[in-house]
Amino acid sequence: MQNFVYRSQPARVVFGRGTIGTLAQEAERLSVDRVLVLSTPEQAEQAEAIATVLGQRFAGLYPKAQMHTPVDVTVDALSMVEHVGANALLSFGGGSTTGLGKAIAFRTDLPQIVVPTTYAGSEATPILGETEHGRKVTKSDPRILPEVIVYDVDLTLTLPVAMSVTSGLNAVAHAVEALYAREGNPVISLLAEQGISAFARALPIIARQPDDPDARADALYGAWLCGLCLGSVGMALHHKLCHTLGGMFNLPHAPMHTALLPHAVAYNAPAAPEAMRRVAGALGASDAAGGLFDLAEKLGASMALKSMGMPADGIDPAVEQAMANAYWNPRELEGEGLRRLLANAYEGRRPG
């Protein structure tokens, strides 16, 4: 018997094809009439086109979201919130834009509508990671959880294959760590297995046929499940290392998660055999760490942190910072073990 505590996350989810057509109705449900739309510079044009659905509720566009949610960008965005008199936020894009919306909401408690265009999954969590002075810090608060998520499968049909793969495996990392989380429970474990399985089915099809709507729907559904996992239980070594490396070296978020995950799983495997069995089963593999590495490599993902800009002399400082920030992990943190882990991920070696 497993003792556990389960707490559900109070968010409204609209899932399907063509669902962006409901944005005005969702804004009306929230009783808001001055919606500030957020995006990255790359998605500004698409965001502005979609914002027309809001009609007179569209208050303006802030197209400067950045990876790892730098605090200075949030401060700049807050000035626009005040300037346009926004009483709600609409975050359009991936994890960078969702992070900016969360950062603003944390400071203002403005309601959020999120329209994800990747598989980040962060839209389903009350967790915010912000970067300042080379350090990424996370916090959790009810104000951070978006009120509405509008998943539109059509928006993901043109997501490039490479980004689909790394974004999807970033989401898988949430589910993997949920299976050995200290706060784990049977409900979240079921969602985690389903989320991993959805991506294991969908990503190979997307790699062959990127516009397959059924595979895209499967992947987006998996992203939601994996996001629920991330928002419901604590994470461990993998996510903490990613925050360390992201904050120190500004590595690309999803590719970094993809490359690091098999090695973090290999490190934790001796301390979490049941979780490893469930991960391997969801992947259809004989070994969790090897199965994650093989899936990513087969789909063309870069598995070497050095190819993403991590400096060769960055391993020891990263280990030092990771060891300095105490956090729970199923296996005790050991400096030499972490050095081997990062050295293998740096070179892109297959674990085991």
C-alpha cells in the first residue's frame, strides 16, 4: 500500500482543432476586456494575427519574451501592462512566452489564457523559473497557474520536426521525474506513464509525417499530461541540473533537457527501480535511460551539451552550484557521480 496526498490543479482546458476561435468567449468568461498578448519576436506576426479573434478585447502585443524568463524582460513587460491598462494576459507560443506570462501574473495576479504552440507543458503548472545574474530560481504559487489553456492541434502542424522532438522530450522529462518524485501518488503516476507513451507513439510518426493531425493531437495531449505531472509533484536531479546549466550558460531549454535526461535517469536508476520499470514499459524499451537516449538519437536530436554552447570548463562550476543548492533526489548527490553524469552528457555518450 502507498500512502499519498493528491491535490488537483484548478485550470480550464479547451482541447481540439480550431479552438483558437474560442478565445473571445474565454476572455468573456473571465470578465476581462483589456487583453495583452505576449509572444517571442519570432512568433510576433502569428500572435498578432491570432489576437484579432479577441476583437475589441485586444489591448496590445508585447513580442519580447525570451528563454529562461529573464527578470529584466519581465520588468519591461510590466511597464506595458500598465501603459495599456491590461486586465488579462494571453500567452501565445512555447515555454518562453508562457514563462513571461506567469512572471507577470505572479506580480500582478492578472488572469492568464495560454495558447501553447509547442509541447513544453509549463502552461499546466503553478511553477515559475526566472533568471537573474546568471542564476535560475524557481518558485511555486497559485497566482502562477494559468486560468485557461487553449490547446489547438492545428497550431502545431507546422512546428519543425527538430523542435517537436526536443520539446516533446522536454515534456517527457516532467513525467519521468514524477514517477520517482517524493510526493508521487498513483494518479500522477498513471498520467506520467500515459504522457510518456503518447510521445513514444507520436514523435516517430511526426518525424516521418510532420502534418499528421492524429500524431500531433497525441503529442499535444501528452504535453498536457506531462505538464500536469510537473505541476502536481516535485521534481528532482534532472530539472535542478537543467536550471543550473540554463542559468549559468543560457543553453537552449528543450535541447538541453533532451540531452541531459538519459544521464540523470541513469544516475537515479539504482535508487528508483520501480520508476525505471514503468518508464521503460511506457517507452517500449528494455532500459529506461538507454531507451530515452535511443529514442532521442533516432529522432535526430543532438545529444551533446557541447554542441549547444556549454563550455568545456563548465562542468566543475556546474557541479559546485548544483551541490550547493540542497534539494531532494532519490539518490544522494555525489560530486564525482555528477561530474561523470555531466561529462557524459557534454560528450553525448550513451548512458551505460
